[in-house]
Amino acid sequence: MLTLEVSEQLLRLLGSVLDIRQVFPEISAIVQPVIPHDRLTMTLHDGQRSLVAHAFSNDDGPFLVRIHGTHIEALQDGWFRIVDDISTMTDPPWTDVEPKDYRTQLSDAGYRSVMSVIVRGRHQRIALHFWSKQAAAFSDADVPAARLIALHLALGVSHEQLAEAAEEARAARRRAQKLAQRVEALSEALDSHRGVTRMAGTSAEWRRVVTAATQVAATETTVLLTGESGTGKEVISRYIHRASTRRHGPFVAVNCAALPEPLLESELFGHERGAFTGAQQRKPGQIDVAAGGVLLLDEVSEMALSAQVKLLRVLQEREFTRLGGTRPVKADIRLIAATNRDLRAAVERGDFRDDLYYRLQVFGIHLPPLRERPEDIVALTAQFLEDLGQQFGRAPAGITYDAKAALLAHPWRGNARELRNALERAAILAEGGLITPEHLALEPLARTDAATTTDVREMERQLITRVLREARGNKSRAARKLGLSRKQLYHRIGMYGIG
């Protein structure tokens, strides 16, 4: 009979270790007065009713651990077996060796009888085996005590498995944290390459754009970005994403003008299997992909009216239905819309829904064209040349004064995108040297060279004066903002007579 004293000893011993194998000989000694035995072993059986290679023993006798895949149909909860004479065993259930070889190993070790019981543990059944070198050493009266002992050991195994699971969870959290840090670093590096973290521009107009983007980033408000192509709408969108609480979620951009009407709806909302010819399986839409993050709809003015209705539902109800589907799907996104068209005029023409327009126009940011903020050309040029240097694997290209004057005089109808493309071509042609006007190959100016030069010089003088004032006379800071060396800045201060 299992006494309270023996039970307490077992619980205290099992609670002192995480690995039950460390104290299995002590366990055998504690239960020896209850069920006399010469050897105690334990095997664990998984939920598929096949033995697993976890076995414990209190001696150095035959230890058969290669017991994977053994069929144990008979081993159910409550099962027990008493074998009075091992030599008569014909179906040993705990090993995949031949019965004859198994009997021989046990007999050679001196064992004559065995009692086995099965109990259920946390994740598997546990078989406890009492071995004796005497024949008929066990009886049915020993089974209840054997089961109680096995239940105690099952608690110890569960304790060990819980500790292992907790450590695995901690390790998984550490790996996830390291992965998140790595993703964050890569994302920041990628955003830096895209110009997101360095919002180049010194003009008052650009500062107003960045200020507005910063203010709205901390909210969940829908944003409508307007401005000509190439003014930086995607750059501002990514900036809002990076500065928001959704920065760890995805940023997904969809160009509504690049896809025909049927494809746009499928791309945006996804489709169910059989929704149309060729829909062999369910396909998640970009709204699904952007879950937890930000979805940018570029050229939203090109969206068909049928898709506009579905988008309005996303904004109003925060849900949508896939093409061919019937169940609503939750939309966990923040929406940023962008367009280079006059949406108000599109509403008046009937090309754009007025209710959707007002939903998008909650917080509007207009990005002025580069020709209206020529002072930003200097800062953008410095940033683009640095980015191109990294892209080409060499030092950033320099640029002559005449080439810079040509940049300042150019109308840049394609805005910052056109400027970057022109600089990329010029940097390739310059082959690591200074970029000249010939490398830029800009279209001829309508005005005379003399007039152009005068305008450019006055523009540069005003720009340097303003940046110096903003930098409170700090030449190093002003030079960095202007994309100049200190020597170049001092030369221009003297040339323009700036006090």
C-alpha cells in the first residue's frame, strides 16, 4: 500500500528536479518497501500508440531504447499485466526486437517476472514496469499501488515537460525578438535607400508637408495625398507608415491605373475559388496582405465606380467581400490614397463618387511641384547622388557649378523622379568624375544663357542666405543642408557678399 509518507517523499523528490532521469534510482529506493523489485523502468508512449525512445531505468541491465514505431493496440489507460515467468512471454510490447532475443536478454540478466501498469500523463501514456529476479513476485493486489506510483511519476514528467515547453517558449520569444530587430534594421535600411528616413528638402513648402505628415501619422485617419507625378507621394506614404503605430505591419502599394477594372477588384479584394474562369483556388487580396499595416492606393482617381463602392464599404464598415464570396472579411488596414488628378472635378463629372471623396478627404496633404520649391533641388541632388553612390558601390559623384546651375534652372515637369533619373544617367556617364551640364543633357532653355545665369545666381544667393539664417550662422550645419563642403560654402558667401 502506498502510504502518505512514501507519497510525500516522491512528490518532494520529483519537485526538486526537472529531469526525472537524474533521480530514478532514488525513486526506485523510495517505492521499494511498497512493491519490492529488482529493477524499475518506465517508457513513454505518444498519442499514436507507438513507443517513443524515452526510457528510464534504475540499473545498468538490458536497456532497449530503439523502440520506435512498435504497435501497442493493447496498451490503453488502465491496462496492466503481470507475467509470472518471463520465459513464457510471446508478445513483449515494449521493444522491436524478436521475442526470443528479448526473453534471452532478460533471462541472462536473471529476471523472472514483471508487472506493468499504464497511466495517462499530460501528453502521453506512461508505462511503469517492476521487474523481479523471483518468479511470480507480483500479484493483482500490487496493481493499485503500482498505479499510484505511476501517477506520481506522470506528474513529474508533466512538470519536466512544462518546464521544457516554457524554456522553448522563452527561446522562441528570443528568436522572434531578434528576428523583429533584424527585420526592423533591414526595413530601416530599405527605407533609407528609398529616401524615407531622410526627407530631403529645406523649403517652407516641403517643411509644411512633412509637418502635416508627422501630425497625422500618430492617428488612424485616412489620408489623401495630391500632387503631380514624381512629387514624392509614395515617399510621404512610407514616412507616415514608419512614424505610425502600424510601422511593424506591412506597407502595401497598389497602382490603380496599372490594372484593368476586373483585375483591380481581384487584386484589391481577392477572390474565392470558382469566382471566375481560371480561379482555381482562393486568392487573398492586397487588403488581406496589408492587414495590420498601411495600404496605399496610388492613382485612386482611376478606380472604376464598382470598385469605389467596395472601397467605400471598407472605409465605412471596415469589412469587404471577396469576388465570388458571401462572407464579409474584416479589413484591418489604414488607408492612404494618392492622385495626380483633381478629384473634386472628377466628382463633378460623375467619374468619382462624392461619398468616397469625402471619406478620403478627411486629411488632405498637397505636395507642391519641384518648380515651386527650387531651393529643394540642392538638397535632393545631394541625397540622390549619395544614394546613387551606394547603388553603384563607389563614392558619390561630384557636380560642377555649371551643372548645378542647369539643375536649378530646369523646370522639372517630372519633379523629383525626373531629377533622380537625370542624375542617375549623368553619374553613369561621369564614371566617378564630376557631373557636367553635358552629362545631364537637359532640354535647351527658352531664355538666354545670360538671363538664366543671373536668375540662378540670385536664387542661390537667396537660398544660402535663408539657410544660414535658419542655421543661426552655423556654417557646418548650413553646408550640410545645402549639400556643400565648408570650403564651397565660404567661397559662395564671399562671391555673393553675404554678411
